[in-house]
Amino acid sequence: MGPSPLIFASIALTTFLACSQGAGGLTDAGGPDVDAAVVDNAITGQRCEGDRRLASATDVDQIAGCVVIGGNLSVTGSQLVDVRLPWLEAVEGFLTVSGNPDLDFFAIPSLATIGGYLDVSSNDNLGILFLPELGSVNSRRLTAAQDVLFSNNPRIGCQDQAIATQLREKGFKGSIRIDPENPLCSE
């Protein structure tokens, strides 16, 4: 029996906090380093309608203040290295993070609900996946092979298992597939 997924979740949180400090992360005051317009959008609970595809830092900046995405959120085939959306609480469609060879860090710390499925796959460099509030996936009950899929993310360690455990502890009853499963992780 290997280390608990909660240990890896704790390591991910510590890494997230450490990696967040400095340029493009947390300011000395402890708040996210974003411009005032983004902060104002988050405070007013900006709802961003439609599907969003993040392929560049500009795309990420354009939705940084969104609290709700009223469609699908896709990070696919991009050259992004780091995606942080600190105020996003809900994606009403699907959340897909797939085929991003350089993506190392993906964090949506306030995300609680995904209306469609969650697919995190084929991200060769993804080392940090941080979704600590996630408790509901496929709340719209859409037909999908899996509600949650983690596949071919070789650097992710046991973070996928930790998120699966977190979802189950919050009452999620849908299907979760982790491929390949890390034998050092146990749910």
C-alpha cells in the first residue's frame, strides 16, 4: 500500500502556494497579481457566456475575472505552461485539459461545479493539478463514457487519485476513470 492520496493533495497545495509566489502569482500582500479590472469583475461575480478555449496567455487573462463560464472551457493543444483562474467557481459545460505538451501547472482553486464532464488527458508535463473545491461533475447528467477522465498525464503523481477521493467524499456518484492508475496510489 502506497502513500495516501491526501498526502499528495497536501504536497500539491504546498507546491501551489510556493509556486504562486512571485512573478505572475501572489503579490506580497497575498492576493493574486492581476489588474484592478479583473478584481472588479470577480467581485461583481462576472458571468462569462459561451464556450472558451484557452490557447494563449491573452485568452487566460480575458477570463481571469470570470466566476461562471456559461459554456465549455477547453485548454487543448496549447503552448500554455501555467493556467491559474483563482475566482472561477463553475463551468456550466465541459472542462477539457488535453494535449498540452508544455502545461506544467493548472489551478482553479475555487471551482466547485462542472456541468458536463471533466477530461484531463495527454498533458506530458502536467505536474500540478489543483482543484481543491471540486465536488460536482456532470451535474447536467449529460451522456458521456466517463464523467471524470484522467488519462496519460505521466507527471501528475497521485493528484488524480486525490481528486477522485475528494469527489467521492463530497458525495459524487458518477464514473471516474484513471488510466493508467499509479500502483503507488490507493484511493
